[in-house]
Amino acid sequence: MTSSLSLTRNQAKQLLKTLNNPFHKFLSVFQTNASIPQPPKLCVESASLRHTPHLFEKSPQPDLAQCNGLLFDYSRNNNNKEALNLFLGIHSFGLPVDGSTLSCVLKVCGCLFNVIAGRQVHCQCLKLGLLEDVSVGTSLLDMYMKTENVEDGRRVFDHMGERNVVSWTSLLGGYAQNGMNEEVLELFLTMQMEGIKPNPYTFAAVLGALASEGMVEKGVQVHCLIVKLGFKTVTFVSNSLISMYLRSGMGKDARLVFDGMATKNAVTWNCMISGFVTNGLDFAALETFYDMRLAGVKFTQMTFIPLIKLCANRKELGFTRQLHCRVLKDGFNFDPKIKTALMVAYSKCSEINDAFKLFSTMHEAQNVVSWTAMISGHLQNGEIQESVKLFCLMNKEGVKPNDFTYSTILTAQPAVSPFQIHAQAIKANYEKSPSVGTAILDAYVKLGNIEEAAKAFEQIDERDIVAWSAMLAGYAQIGDSEGATNIFMQLVKEGIKPNEFTFSSVINACASPTAPFEQGKQFHAWSIKSKLSDALCVCSALITMYAKRGNIDNAYQVFRRQQERDLTSWNSMISGYAQHGHAKKALEIFEEMRRENMEMDDITFIGVISACSHAGLVDEGERYFNVMIEKHRISPTMQLYSCMVDLYSRAGMLDKAMDIINMMPFPAGATVWRTLLAASRVHRNLELGKLAAEQLISLQPQDSAAYVLLSNIYAAAGNWHERRNVRKLMDQRKVKKEAGYSWIEVKNKTHSFLASDHSHPMSYQIYSKLDELKMRLKDMGYQPDTDHVLQDIADEDKETILSQHSERLAIAFGLIATPPRTALQIVKNLRVCGDCHTVIKLISLIEGRDIVVRDTNRFHHFKAGSCSCGDYW
């Protein structure tokens, strides 16, 4: 060793200088090249960094104890880079090292996440034969675990000749840090089987893993062992217990541990406050904060952050300002995490200017988290353009967006293009991130581009339940029940457990008119089996699904079984009854809602006024419209005005309908004019029909409904010349009339029909049944109403056309394909004509069948010769 130190003073000095080593500044005190003296007995008992130079002044050349003392000081004070550079200097200068030196350096490598240096130190341990030293082996194991090299760490552990409780605890902690929580419990049991008694640090590691994995039952057993071994008085062990119970939603158990602690530190109090906030126990969190203040415990950064989050969640501006003042008083105003939390709170309290002022004062501390918080705040406050400007400025400033930034800015449609953000995410390698991938597919779903959404979904590496639910919601939005069902089955096949939102989405998809009805029932049963059928979103989806599929009684049963109802549940039930023409029941639900003091919105009144409209309750509809404005302070939307126009139009009060249109504070939309045009057709008001048609065509020139309705008005008035002109205009503009389809589900298979359709395999039997019905209808005195055939042809031809309407073909097929007395359900994409309405009433009587027909306007329940609409539709 002496020969290795035969360097001149200048050579050694230059070598360490080259290494940029802090050890260099102490070499100036070296006066000779003498061999290394024996370490003094007192070594460096209280050497701090500021006292270290004096040690070298007292000795001509540092010995092992002095070097280790300096190394340990750097490590203790988190000056890890300096510590690593010091070791390089020690090694280059040829000074001796021992197990303590290498243990310290390995700890430093772990803190720096420097596995390359760690492996080099590992080689040095092998060379010096120090791996048998249990402290060296443990430090090496800990280094590999901290640098996420779990397999290497396990190999070191397995080859250790001697293993103590510290070694086992390092292994357990390493597995816990790397999310391998199930292995932690197995190792904990193995450790005890090998006779190693756990220490408090062992329990802290195990409890953390059990909390993350949600294995609170095992955690309770570990708690018992802690009590048995006498560690319940150790503060950080009790802190770990509190954390485990709170992360498992067991606030009362956490409180019992907290109250039983003799010594509480700031971590204890902060853990309670943070846990209560996470579990939504806001009052308990505030009470604990107050008690912490009374106990004289000094607030820390982690005291304020959860409380500020609480204020943000509750939009509590007053308390946010008070906390902000206390932050300033306690000197935490420069803490970037607290500033970001305050920004979020002010944003959620609609004080976006205050949030931006805070953001502006951060300067160098502005990072991707604070930028993202500011972008999100502007979006929450409806300032979409400002959020986009901030996103662009963020990129210009060189701050790289992260996954949360991309997920946030993707909600800024239509101010941003999902295609552009998607391209940026691909470039930044974020498109496979679950949060970004889900946001991308959701953005495409909102555009109605389900193909791109599916591609984005397939790109996600680890699809979580949120991604699956978003994809299901996309298929539900376009009414693709088959696509939604396939995704759901794929989800289950891959071992993902469906949650309430998954069921809500797939059940919504089953509400599509073309979806097999039994499929919705099966998913309902599946949700019951999964114990999720009582979830609010599932119940609302079930009510909507049953109502839209013609089974309003089942919808009401689900509604009545709900233990808790939100606004969506009430609205779904009111709208369901309105669609089915049960105005009285819809209004009863509304009055019950009022008695329970439920908050109402515009959707509630759309359902109520629609119910009045379908039943001809004009006075009641007017009264509820006024109540909405005067008592509930709800401003009428375009859809609400459309409902009022429909209310008056159906009742033939077209002048009042026009008054509503003229008093609207904004131009009438296509829905309003389409409603008025349809009423003009029914009530044969040619002039008003022409006005409505012109307005509708100017708004939607490619919508065939306007042209068809106007041509029908001319046809009904016998003005065939003008009718031909309208049809010619359609041809010139290449507007295609929507074909009338009807479909019926029999034995889980959907059969669709066009008017005068002969393509069905059972076409001969269907037309034979129609001929039979024709004879029986005539025997009952039925006379075809040829006014509903708006073509300039002979009456006999008109009768033939009427008898072969698509809904009659579907009913005839249902009659021959199902057992007697079986209820039939027909769906039509256009409005049922008056003659078919009369015929279906008679068929329900002569065949003894309940027949439900859903057209574009509503449901018609035909039974024993009458219809639920009361011939008012």
C-alpha cells in the first residue's frame, strides 16, 4: 500500500483536481509523502462539514478514519455527489478503504440512482473480499433495490453468507418500493420461519406494502404482531399503521391508533389530515388540523397541501385565503408544491386571476406540474383559448409536457385538434401511456371518429379500467351494441374486473334501437351478480335502457329499488314516462321530486314539458315553463324553447308557437323549425310550412326532412306542381330521402323491413298474413285512409302502398314467428302514419297481442284496440 502512495504532492493534487473532487481542497495541508499513520482513537466523533478541514490541518496525511468521517458527513447531509467524488479521490490516491467506506458509498449510489457507479463499487467489494461483511452485503442489496434492479438485489441477498434483520428489512423495503407487494408478505413470513425477529423498520416496510395492495385483513394480523412484540409505542410504526388503515378507508381504526399514541410527531398529524382528506372526511381533517395547532406541533409542507386540496374539492375560497396567509406567515410561500396546490384551489374557486398571479411569481420554479395546473384551471373556468395559449407558451419556454399535460389539453376541443395533439404525444412517446391514450380515444369519440378511437385504444400498453370504460362509452355513443359487447367480453377475458362505469357504458349501448333486447337484460343480471346494480350510474343506465327499449314498467321497478337517487335518475324516469305518453305518471314523479327538494336542471323541465306536449296538456306545460324561469331561475335553452313550440304546435296553436320563436333571445335552431314544419304538415298550414321549410333548408341544406315535409304539405293541398319542384330541388342538390325502415327482434335476431319489401326469407308467409289481416280488418269496418299516401296515383294503388308499409310487414312477421299472446315490439326510423296507427290498434284487438311501436317521436303501446297516446301524437 505504501508503494501506491509514492506520488508527489503535486501529482496527487492534479489527479484529484482532474476528477473535480472536493477532496482536492484539503490536499494543500499535505506536506510530506509519509506513509499512512494509524487512525487516532478519537477519529471523527463530531466532525461536521464545516469542521472537516481542521482534521486535515492536524494530520500531515488523512487516515482511514478521517476519510470515512468526511465521507459519512457528506452522506448524512445529502451531499451525495460530493461524497461519490470524494470516494473517487480516495480510490485514485490509493488510500485504504474498509467495509464502512464501501457501505457508505453504496448508499450514496442508491440515492443518486447511479447503478453504473454502484456496479463498480460492487466489483471493488469482490476484489477486496468484503462481500462477507453483512453491512456491505446489505448496502449492496439496498443499492440495487433503489435503482430498480430487483433481480440483482435478490441475487446479492441469496449469496450473502450472513443475513440479519437489517438485510431482510432492506429486501422487504426494496420489493415494496418496486411495487412487488405480494412478494413482501411472502418474504415477511419466510423471514420469521428462519428465526429472524422483525424490527420496527421491518414492520414499516410491510405495512406500506399491505396498504398499497389493499390487503388490510393481513394488515390487522401484522398489527397484532406489532402489539405482541411491543413496537406499538414506536412512533413511525404507529404512523405506518395509521397510513395503512386510512389508505384502506378505515378511518375509525386509524383514529384508535392515533389516540393510543403517547408520542406524536408532525408526520403523525399530517398522516391523519391527509388520510381524512383522501377519504372525504373533510370535517375530521379540519378538526385534526385544529387539534394539531392546539398541541403546538409545528406545521410542515405536508400539513398545508392536503388542506388546500380539501378547499379545492369543496370550492371553499375563504378558508383557502386563510391557509394562504398562514403559509406566508410560516415561510412556505416559496415552496413550489404549496404554490401549485394554491393555484389549483383558486382555479376551482373560479378565482383564475389569483391563480395566475401565483403562477407568475414562481419564475424559475415553474415546472411542468405548475404549467399543467394553470392550463387545467383555465379549462375549468371555460377559458379554452387561454389554456391553448398557455400550452403553446409552455412549449415555447422549453418545458416539455408530461402525460397529465397531454390528457388535460385534449379536453380543449374544439380549440385544439386531437390529431395534432396525438402527433405530439407520439413524438414525445406518450401515446402508449394509459392516461394519454385514454384522453386521445375520448377526444376521437367526441368527434364521432370511433375508428381512430379504437386505434388509440389498441396502442395503450397497460389498459386500465378507465380506458376500457372510455372505449365502451364510445361504442355506446354511436349505438354500436355489438362493438360494445365485444369490448366488454374482451375486457373480462383479459382478467379486468368491470366496475360500475363499465356496466353503465355497456348498458347504455344496449339502449340502441338495433341492440338485442335480451342483451341488456343479461348485463343487468351480470351487474347484480357483481354487486354493482345499485350504483347510481348503473341504475340510471338501466332506467334509460328499459325506457328506450319499450319496457317502462321495468324502468320504474329499477327506479323504485334505488336506495339513493341523483338528478340523472329522476330525469331518466320523467323522460321515460314522457316518451311513453304517460304524462300523468311523469308529472307525479316530478312532484315527488319537488317534495324531496331535489335540485332541478333544464333536462328535468325538458322531460316535464315533453310529457305535457305528448298528452296535450297545454296549460300545465305553460305553468311548468314559468315555474322553471321564476322559481328555479333556469334560463330556457334552445331545446326548452323547442319543447314549447312542440307543445303549442301539437295542439294546433301555431300562432303561439310562432310567438315563442319570435321571443327567443337567439335565432331559432333546426330543431325548432323542424318541429313547426311537422306541425304545419299535420294541420295543413301551407304558408307557415313554407316559412319553416325555408328556414330549415337554410340551416341544414342536406337534411332531407325539410324537403320531404314541404313536398308532403303541397301534396296534401293537391298542389302537385310545387311538390314536383321540391323533389326536383332535392335531385339538384343531391339530397337523398331517408328510407323508412322497421325492425323487430325475434329469438335474439333482428329482422328489418322496407316498405313493399320482398327480400325476407319468409316473404311469402308474411304477405299471406297481411292478406288475411286485410280481410279481417274489412270485416271490422276498416277503410284505408288514402290521404296518408301523398302521391298522384289511383286510390287502389294508394291502398296497396298503405298495406305494405314497413311496420305492417314487421308486425305480420312477428305474428307468424312468435307464439300466440306474445308481445311484439317494433322500431321505426320515421313517424308512424295515421292509417298504420289505426290498423295496429285493430290488429292488437283481433290478434289479442300487446304491440309496442317506437317511432321517431315516441312510444305507442297498443292493447285491446287502443293506444297509450290516446290518438294524440
